[in-house]
Amino acid sequence: MVRKEIVVELSVFFLIFASASAEFPLDAGRFGVAGDGKTDITASLQQALNACKDQGGGGVQLAQGTFIVRGHLLIPDNVTLAGVFTAPTAWTEGKGTSLYAYEGHGSEEGTPFITLGANAVLKGLTIYYPEQTGDTVVPYPWCIAGGGGDNVTVQDCLLVNPYQAIDLGTRPSGRHFISRVYGCPLRKGIFVDQCYVVGRIEN
């Protein structure tokens, strides 16, 4: 009888410990993600996104700040990357959560700035290309793209000046949801193809 009680108590302890060890949402700042407008946070933010996937999915929260991303990002399956905006905003530099994109300058071929896994979500932030000055339009790869899984979401985002904004056609992207996305794409806005299950685009 005593043995059974010990086993039950240990099971409860490990269940509580496992619950306490998962953080929802996961604070990207814990991984050294700094919104100081200077530090390249590509590796540290990807580490945070991967850690979120490893704990079973959920969200990675970015604070207010300007986040320099000189590479590209993959939002894994079942993970949300969220900024502080709860609706798209007019472009105001230095306000809210802004990602500054650099990779791919000069070519529309290459890896998208952000690729979304199945059930992945991008919401509440601004994406800006600081080297796209407007004097001459410069090609870049897609800003956001589905990675081939269903149920990707882009919501409450401002895409200030991407060359190509959202790619939901190069790979299958069923049941996608694009809502309240503002911006000024310079070549292509939203490309949809290979959607074999209902996709939704609004506002």
C-alpha cells in the first residue's frame, strides 16, 4: 500500500514539474533576442522558435523593439511568432514590434524571409526592408511563404515594402488564413495556387 502511494505521488510530482517547465508564451528575450536595432537576432530567435516546438508547440513572444534579422526564419509546425500589435498599424519607425529584413538583396530567387510550417502563425508585427530605399526597386525573395503544410496564418501584420509579400502557391497551402494584413508590395502581393482545401483571405 505504501509503495502504491509513493508511485502515485511521484507521478503527480513529474506531471506538475513538466507543466511548470513549459512556458506559454515563451519569451524570446530569454534566448538573447534583443530589439535594439543593432544586433542580428537570426540565430537566437530561431533557437527560441525551435525550443517552442520542442516543448510541444505554442507561442514565442517578441517585445516592443526593432529586431535585425540578416538571415531567414522558419516558424516550425504548431508554433506562433507574435509581436505586440493587435491590429495592423500605419508605418511608424521604432514603434511596436518590427523585424528588419536584409537577406536576398538583389534577387527574387532564394529562401523566403519567413517560412511557415503546418499550423504556424505570424501575427502582430511589422516587417520592413531598410535597404529598399525607393530610389530603384531592388528584387528580394518572398517575404512570407507557406512551407508546404496546411493551416498557416498571417494576421494583424504590416508588410511595409516587400518586393514579394506572401507566397501560398509555390508549395501546397490548404486552409490558409490571411487576415488584416496591410502593406505596399512592390512586385507581387499574394500568390495562391495548389490550395486543395478551402483557403481564406480577408481584409
